[in-house]
Amino acid sequence: MRQRDVEAYAQCSRERLAEWLQGVAGPAPLAHKDDNLEIYDSAFGRVSIAFPFGEGRFASLYFTGPERPWDTDVDLARRLAADLGVTIRCDPGEAYPQVDRLSPVFLEIEGRRESLIAWP
């Protein structure tokens, strides 16, 4: 089922996520920037990159528009892991129905390995 918005957390710099975004979505001009947030207007709609997150090691990539090619957080996370080769975390969502929606459990993807972790 298609989520309203998708988000994943990458263990890399905001600059690297912005470069990745430009590579998959084409030109994405910066629409807003402050100390911990950048918002881009892309072919996939508005995209936010927030940093730092999770002990300062992760940056959040958040798509709000329906134009994006990923239906779920997990779809986006798998693509990021494949393209960037870094640790990615996301809400496991419906891909892991055994996980309570309100729990602090996240899906962590490293290479082709996926595991469920507690992430406060």
C-alpha cells in the first residue's frame, strides 16, 4: 500500500543526500535552508533533508509529494542502501507486520542485510 509520505535516515552527510537526490530526480533547487533543514523542490515534489539526527550520525530524507517512485519507507530505504552503500534506517511499516506501529523498532539496512533494531 502506498504511504502518504516516505522517510528514511542515512548515515551520511546532508551534502551526499542532496547529491543523490539530484541524481535520481534531476535538478532540485534549494527552496529553504536553516541550521538543520534543507527543503528542495524536485520532480518528486518537496523533499526535506534534516540533520543531524540520531546521535548526529544520520540525516533524514523526507518526501511529501505523490510524484515519488517509492511507495513505502522500506522501498526508499532499500534504494538508498543500494545507491549510497551506507547504513540506512526507516520505519519497518507493513513490510514487517510483527512490529508494533508505536514501538521504537526500526529497520536497519546495511548492504543486503536487513535487521530490526531498537532505535530511541
